[in-house]
Amino acid sequence: MEWISVKDRLPENGQIVRTKIDDEHGCRNDQNLKRGDRLWWLSDGSMYIYYAPTHWMPLLEPPQS
């Protein structure tokens, strides 16, 4: 799978995806998140994060509950 820029396309609301920030400072914050309209949430929905990922990709396997 290849990374998708959030500028090109966003995942569906509520879909858990792998995300990262990839910019002039390098790659970081590689983790599973889900989008809820304009906010990004931890995959369990317990809290939103204070940054916006630059890239995402679908998960190869659904996360285990």
C-alpha cells in the first residue's frame, strides 16, 4: 500500500487508518487514527489528537477489538 496525502483525499469518517506526518522535519507520529469530520481521533475514540496527519493509508487487516 502507498501513502495517500490528505490534500488529495481523506478517509471516510469513522474508518480507522494508519496515519503519519511527513514534512520537512521528517516522518513521525505513525499511528492508527480515525477521522471524525475535521478532527482526528485515537482509534478507540477516547480523545482527539492535537495535530493533523499529512498522510494516511488503509489498514491491511482490521484492528482487533
